[in-house]
Amino acid sequence: MTSILSALSIFVAFPFLLFVIVYFLAKKAKKSSIRAFGIASDSTTILLMIAVPVTYQSLFHHSILAWVIVFICITAIVLTTIEWKTKKEIDIQSLFRRIARVLFLVFSVSLIMMWVVGIIRTILYYQS
């Protein structure tokens, strides 16, 4: 059980590690790099949803979990409305995939920005 929690905590701290592993496994199985990228981004999105609030909490000692949940809901509502207005009939699987891809991009950029802030804060702390 401890090894499972350790592996999970490593993937929460570094979700891009899971992305790389899933990408190479999917590429080996599917032989298509575009499809493998999609599978890897879909599988990493859930971890990014966890990693962003955890990283923010450790950096700023303030929880943003509620704001992240609100952001996910608003993103889903906006993308569902756009899908409904443009196609009149909603394909649920396509819609979920589109929502996951948008959230993957937003949370990836957010996590990278928090890593940069954390590195800069550490450098400034040790310089003073």
C-alpha cells in the first residue's frame, strides 16, 4: 500500500511523468503519435486537476480547490453551449474529449507557471 501511495504522490507532484509514460505506451500500442498524444493528455488531465490545487496550496498556503471546481464547471458549461449552438446535436464523447483537452492545456500552463514561481521563490529565499 505504501508503494502505491508513493507512486501516486510522485505522479501528483510530476503529472508530466505520467504523460510521457502513457504517451510512449500508447504510441507503441497504437502506432500513431497524434492518437497517443490524445490518450496521454486525457489520462493526465485528472492528475493535473489534483496537482494544480496541491501545488498552489504548498506555494501560497491557501486553498483554491473550490475555485478549480468552479472553473471546471464553467468551462464545461461554455463548451457545451458552444457545441449545442454550432451542431444542434451534442455528441457526448466528443464533448468530454474537448473539455478534457481544454482543461489539460489550462492546467498544464498553470502548473508550469507555479513551478517557475516556486523556483524563483526558492532562489530568492536562498540568496537573502
